[in-house]
Amino acid sequence: MNAALPVVIVGGGLAGALAALCLAQRRPDVPMLLLEADERFGGNHTWSFFDSDVPEEARDLIAALNPVRWPRHTVAFPGRRREFDFAYNAVTSGALDALVRDRLPRNAWRTGAAVASLDADGVTLASGERIAALGVIDARGPDGPMPGLDLGWQCFVGIEFAARAPDPSCATVMDATLPQIDGYRFVYVLPMADDKVLVEDTYYTDGPDLDVAEVADRVRTLAAERGLSGPELRQEHGVLPILIGGDPDAFWPKGDPIPRLGMRGGFFHATTGYSFGLALQNAVTLSRGSESFDSAALAEWSRGRFERHWQAMRFFRVLNRMLFRAAPPLERYRVFEHFYRLPIALVARFYGGVPTAADKLRILSGKPPVAIGAALKALLGR
Ligand SMILES: Cc1cc2nc3c(=O)[nH]c(=O)nc-3n(C[C@H](O)[C@H](O)[C@H](O)COP(=O)(O)OP(=O)(O)OC[C@H]3O[C@@H](n4cnc5c(N)ncnc54)[C@H](O)[C@@H]3O)c2cc1C
């Protein structure tokens, strides 16, 4: 083993870039190479998160990403509207790209570097170049199948308009007071600046098919109805997995010699498909200094974190079964409407993936928002 060989992170998206930034900051002694197929890091995303998703040790890193911050956020359903004095934040992929270029030594990153194959000892680029590595981390994102997993989907299209939101200090994280189509549907409104607003039309659907052009037209209609239209600045779309069940060992076979981070390693919140908080936690833990950074040690470390995450998501998989299997698609909004009767501290722990036992009881208490027989079947996993 050659200690001078780098740790190669394959994929400079959210998880790979955050891991590289944390390593550069906290373990500058570890040689590292971040390889990204695209010409920029982070793709085309707006990543949102609650304060509670950010570990203490990552606060300075997040501050350097210049997040947009809303001191308040709202949710709305046909039968419930709530506003919370609880901050919501978002960072852009443009900020992540800029920070990687600013903070990583120039020899620690490459763009336009598509990896054709990888193994525990190194990677081969599409160009044929071979790069030997001490450790290889697969952070190539969610593309491709997620074998062994039983999934629902969260599909969305967002358009950023040059327009002013009525209250730029408040984010609308779910507004389901609109016709339900295909499943649970809501609009998401983030005032990104005084003169810029991101409007997203989101669906919890049974399948991953998203007609981007059709939903983009619906976004334009929604924006016009809400007085948020203006010149279009950018567009993004996503198809995120919502975990209902499955076999973790089929998804990530035990003994796989390649360490994983991000969506590639199943590190997403089962109910939202979001991965920002987990990517940060993994990045911080990685840079806290495992004794060795060879592939074998990193594979054991990351597989161990996946196993703990899978356990932690058990309760969420049960709720998702209720959402997708017990509620008729156009009634799914009732599950969220019922959930949002709860205190904001509990809601934050839920989205942080760390509900307490008492939280779980409270979430399941009260009259179920779906037929009792179907809810019981979902709870019992049948
Ligand atoms: C539009 C959108 C908005 C989202 N918003 C949120 C949000 O608000 N909050 C949240 O928590 N989550 C959000 N998510 C979900 C999730 O957090 C993101 O998908 C996140 O980017 C996943 O991080 P990742 O690093 O696993 O994958 P990615 O960020 O997709 O990164 C993977 C990277 O690997 C690169 N790559 C792939 N193959 C190769 C190869 N062969 N060689 C080299 N490089 C390669 C890709 O080009 C890409 O840059 C959003 C997702 C989308 C699509």
C-alpha cells in the first residue's frame, strides 16, 4: 500500500463535493482527488434544509456556501394552514461549485473527468487514463437502478422567476391547496432573493416518470395564479426515491469492496428523498479521521453507516407504506395534513431522521387519515 496515493472521490455532486471540502479543511494531510464527469460541480440543484440538519462542526462550511435563509416557513392543506417561526435554508449548486474551486488545491479536483470503471485500487477514466488510488469512494449519485429497493417517487419541476414573493422572509415548503393529480401534489415557493422566486410543482407518485415539459407548464400556471410570474431565470427537475421497503443487502451487498457516499449509498431520507443532512454528517464523520483511508477501511465505515441509517429509517418505511399503499393517490395529502397537526420541534426531528420513541407514538396517534384496515395492513407490513 502506498500512502502517497490519493483517496479518489468519484462524483463531484452534493455528497462527493461536501466530503472533499471537509477532508480539505480537516485532513489536509490526506491526498485527495475529486473527479466530476460534468464541467461543474453539484449539477443544477437548489438544496434546502432545516438548521437542525447541520452538524455543529459543519456550520462554518455551510456559512461559506452563502445559504438563503428564511426565518419562517409555512405549510397549507385544504383543512390546515400553519406558519412556523422555524428557519428554513437553501444553498445552490452554483455556490458549491465555486467553493470547491476556491478551497481545494488545484491538483485535488478535475472536471470533465468521467470515470468508466472503478475498483478498490483505482479508477479508469473514459479517456482510458488509469489513476491509482489508496481508496476509491463511489459518490456517482442516484443514476441507474436501486436494486432490491421497493420505492415510491417524489417528482418535481421548479422554475426560478424574476419576480418578488409577497413575503421574502417566509418559505412555503408545502402548499397542497391545489388540485391533486397523480398522487400527493403540492407547490413549493422559495423566495431566493428580493427579485427572484423558485416555484416547484411536486408529486408523490407510484412511478418515476416525469413529463418535464408538461409539469413546467403547470408551474407557469401556478406562478401566474399566485402573482409570481416573471422572466424565467432557470429550471430544475428531480425524481427522488421514497423508500417503502426492500432488501438492503441486495441494494448494497455485504463485503462490496467499494465505499459509497450520497444517494449511491442509500443515504437519503426515506420519506422526502432528501440527502443534504446525511451528506453533511457523512462528510464530517469521514474527515474526523478514520485511521486508514484505504478502500477496505472506507468500505467498512460507509457500509456500517448505511446499516445504521437503514435501521433508523424503519419507522419512515412504515409511514411510507401507509402513504403509498393505504391511501388512495388523490387522498395522500391527508397523511401530511394529519402529520402537520404536530409541534414544530417534532416535525424538525422527523425531517432530521431522528424522531424519539414518544414522537413516533404521537405521529401514529389520533384518527388515522386513511381507512383503518388499510392503515393496519401498512403498519404490519402486509
Ligand atoms: C433538482 C433537485 C433538487 C433537490 N433538492 C433537494 C433539497 O432541497 N434538499 C435535499 O436534501 N435534497 C434534494 N435533492 C435530493 C438529493 O439531495 C440530491 O439529488 C443530491 O444532489 C444527491 O447527492 P449525490 O451526491 O448523491 O448525487 P449528485 O448530487 O447527483 O452527484 C453525483 C455526481 O456524480 C457525477 N457522476 C456520475 N457518474 C460519474 C462518472 N462516471 N464519473 C464522474 N462523475 C460522475 C454526476 O455528474 C454528479 O455530479 C434534490 C435533487 C434534485 C435532482
